[in-house]
Amino acid sequence: MQQNIPEVNEDPAGILSQVKCFALDMDGTIYLGERWIDGAKAFLERIEASGRNYVFLTNNSSKNAAVYVEKLERMGLCVGEEKIVTSGQATIHYLQRHFPGKKVFLLGNALLRQEFSEAGIVLEEDTPDVVVTAFDTSLDYGKMCRVCDFVRAGLPYLATHPDYNCPTEDGFIPDAGAIHAFIHASAFRYPDRVIGKPNADIIDYLTTRVNAERSRIAMVGDRLYTDIAAGRNHGLQSVLVLSGEASLEDVRDSEVKPHLIFSSVREMIPFL
């Protein structure tokens, strides 16, 4: 069925008034770099004042939860790690269920490696059982050669998330999807399973972290192919904000349409 494009900054069906928990993307939705998107702090305050909950749900696996907490505190928001849900955490959850005790080659930053180790995941550089690729901003050619060798050899190959680019204050930088393309060009395989948005595994993990039915959770983000698809495909409400990657023209060209569209989270405040 053809999905209609909703009017911008409108909620005629009162969808937002029924939401119990807001799952908020971070980059491009709440902030860009170290700068708040205008009105984002007031939006978070309004959610809490209305007696509802929010969590930050990010595909960015270049950082662990503690780093996000520290960053938000620098920006003037004090929250605990219980507010942070990352694709890295969801990948750990998936490994614990499906590859218990297996040795993992992790292409990821030191912070993510620490998070994996603290969760009991055994990291292995030479004889792994499973390959996991993340958003590794410490990449070098040696790492890429090694991961391509393991993927080429046929090991199970997981990825934390699919995003091609990560928004910053100055534009975009290559993200995990670009790393997958590099690996595919050499090893001729894409990941067997991608954990992060828009896929089911991160939403399954989210529901273990928040006390709300899926229909009462709103996925709010700036990307159609991750945030909005995650909401649409897995029973959540989906809210696109135009403060990051996607434009209205992108919405018109996309098969996936959000339930609601707002210029930014600031324009959502009157509907909460």
C-alpha cells in the first residue's frame, strides 16, 4: 500500500500524545558534533515534564555508553548510562545469545573493545570464530587486510550497523557502511547480519531496556533507511526530523515513509 507523506510539523491523529517512550537518534537529531540542535534540550525537558521517558538509540558504535554520558554532561545534560542504547550494546547482546563463548575479531575503537571485554566477550586477533565490524575511526591498512582475510575465509561476519555516513558539524564522514563496501570489494562478502537500525535485533534489544509496548514507542531520527525503517518495520511509531541527513525530497523518493515529519525536535514540543 502506498504510504502518504505527512504534512511537516503536524500531528493530526495525535500520535505523539500516545507515546510512552521516545527512542531518539543522536547524531543529526539531538546534536551535531558538540552543538545542540536548536530546541533539543527543551524537547527532552518537556518529555520528562509530561511523565514520559526517553532513551538515546544510536547506531554509532565508535563510542561506548560512558562516553556518550560524558559528552552529554559536557553539553549540560546529566543522564545515566541507562539512557544510552547503542548498536554496540545490541551486538554484545546478540553475541551472548547466538555465539556464547566464541572468540571475536572486533574491528572497532578501543572504547568499544573495552565494552565488549567488560561484557565477557573474548576478543581474538589471530584465530577468531566470529568477525564483528563497527564504526572504527582508528582504521589503518593493516586492520583492513586482517579483517578481509577473516571474511574471505568464511567466518561468520556481523556488523554493528549499516550507516554509510556519520553527520558532523562540518558535513559527513564515512561510517560503517563504507567499511562494509571496502571489505566487499576485497573479500566479496557483505555482513551476514547487521544488528543496528533498521534491523530487528537492535529493536528487540531496545524492548528489553524500556517498559513500553512497541506501538507506544516512537523512533525519532534523521535517516529514512535506518531510523524510519526501524520504526515502520518493527511496530514502532516513526518520526523523521529534517535536521540531519534526510530531506523532504528524499522522503518523496523513498518507499519508506515516516508516520510524522518535523523540521526538528523543537517543533514536536507543542504536541507532547
